[in-house]
Amino acid sequence: MLSEKSRPVIEATLPIIGERIAHITPKFYSRMFAARPELLDGLFSRANQNNGTQQQALAGSIAAFATHLLNHPESLPEAVLVRIAHKHTSLGIAADQYALVYEHLFAAIAEDLGDAVTPAVAEAWTEVYWLMADALIKIEKGLYAQQANNEVWTNWTLTAKEVAGVGSITFRFSPADDTPVTVAKPGQFVSVRVALADGIRQCRQYTLSDAVASTTERVITTKFDEGGEVSPFMHQNLSVGDTIELSNPYGDLTIDTVGGPIVLATAGIGCTPSASALATLAAAGSDRRVLVLHAESTEDAWALKEQMRESIAALPNAELKLWLEDVTAKADDTEASEGYMSLAGLELPDDARLYLCGPLPFMRAVRSQAIDAGIPATHIHYEVFGPDLWLAA
């Protein structure tokens, strides 16, 4: 853990580092990409760099790690580290790349803080960085070893492209070669890598929405993102028969077919982890009590509506509650509340575990309601699409 020599230095400098880290991380990325522009081809997201979310996520993770070392000196923030490691391994991050990050991150810290970075300060924060990096390297080594193959990327052929809701499409892929395929778990994601019109490859993570246990098919469902690069390419340019690259499945937020009651609370395209979990539970004949809560703008916009309803109908102890911002266009037989999701008046199962996925404001609001309703914070889990800004909040 953090050495006694470094502890008082970190305690004294964490406030200023925490205050300045949001300014330091953009300088870090600018330095690194100036020195290694090829990293924007197939590894880092240009969209997340342009909108600042990647910088916020990095800043949040560093601050959270250092704070944990001070408050819990005998442990590491395993939940934070595991989440980061799953994202890293889906992109093929290698152990030797941590030295590259260290070089440019600490140059950015020195640039921003100037003379405040004394040798003692540099030594202490170097210790923090390598505690975090070494922990991630260890976790990532284990995650790579769990896969059925040693490849970061394998080729998959698009076999079907199906409308899943207004603005959403389900893509079905089959292996393009005989590379062994890892069996996924419900809730896990794959990274997708595509070459865009300018020749630059870009990656995004998409949750598997069906057939997670299959070794002959990968299924993802994506919503068209006008401000993105990958989903517009897939929706507009990817045709049946085309081949793209997919990673092995990763993700720490998974749901078992056996166990106590669960509540799945989602909004918008955040329903994809729930859809795969429900399909897996139904296929296994699970008798778990499942309360499915979903919020959507309109019924037509609800991606995977039919798949989710079929799975819920097949489960003996599953129930659906739906909220629509606009109920005027819903089908006559659709039961839905108008407005935003509210847990008020719901009978939440005793000792339930709550799984959240959707926009960050939605998850914050529902988490707060759940805690007020008596669900312990330790029983609440979440999935963020893109950089995890909850850490940076």
C-alpha cells in the first residue's frame, strides 16, 4: 500500500491535484497524441476526446484511487480497478503502455503545477501512479488469460441487420474464421472496431443484447448517435456480408441465472444489458424474482421491446413496469405510467439487488430513490456506456 513516506505528501497535495486534475488530463492527452498520433487510430476515441468525457473519466479515476489510499490504507479500490481493467482489456491495452502514460501524464502535471512539483511531490505521486498501474496490469493479465483465444481483435461477418426500435438497430455477426470464441455472460460487452471514411479506425463498446452463451453468434443493438462516429457508420454503411473486428467479451456487471431477487432499472438504449440478462434467465428456466423497470421517450423508441416482453412472459416470477414520456402514441394494451421513472409506490423485493443502466442523470435519480426506499448502496450496481463519468462527479 502507500508508504508512510508518501502518505503525508499525498494528504497535503491531493486537494490541489484534485482541483487541477481536470486541467492536467487534457494537457496529458495533447502531449501523448502529439508524440504518438497513431494511438488515435484504433485505440482512443476521437469523439470522447473532443467532448472531454475521456479526460473527465481519467481525472475521476486518479482522484478516486488516491482518496481511497488515504481513507482505506490497507486495501485498494477493487471495484474501480476491475471496471477500468475490463474496458482496457477490451481494447488490448498492454502492460508496457503504462510507462508511456506515466511519461506524458507527469510531464503534464509538471507543466500545470510548475515549481509546486518538488522532488518529494513527484516521488509520492509516482508511487500512487504505479500502485494503480501495477494493480491494473495484474487484473488485466488475469482477464486476458480467461479468454478462449489470445487475440485482441477477431473478424466477424454481419449476417443480419434488424430494426430494433426507432433509431436502433440489432446487428448479428458470425465468426469469419476458426478462432476459438469465448462464451460471454449476460451484461458483458464487446469492443467494435471499424475503419471510417478517412481511414482511421475507431472503437466503441456495445453490450451483447442476445445469444450471450453462443460461440457461433454475437448480437449487439445500437442507437444512432448523431454526435458519434461508429454508430452512424454501422447504421448507414455496414451491410450484410461485411466483416468488422470485435474484441472478446468483457464487463464486470453480470447477472447469474440463480440467486435472490433483482431489479433491472433502465432507460433508453440502456435496456441492452437487461435484454440479454432476461433472455439468458428465460433460456435457463430461472425462477428468480425479477422486477423490470424501463423508461422510454415513446413506446416506438423502446429498443428490443418484443424480445424483452417475450423473456418476461417466459419467466414465472418476472414483472414489468414501464414509463413513457409520451403515452399518447402507445398501443391500447400497453400499460405505462407517464413521465419519468419513479420508485414511489412500488413494492421492491426484500434484499433485492438493483442494476442500473441508462443516462447518468437517470441513474443518479433512481439510485437516490432506491436508497430512500431501503435498498443498501452495496446492493446497487450500474453500467455506463462510454467513459465512466460517475467517478468524475
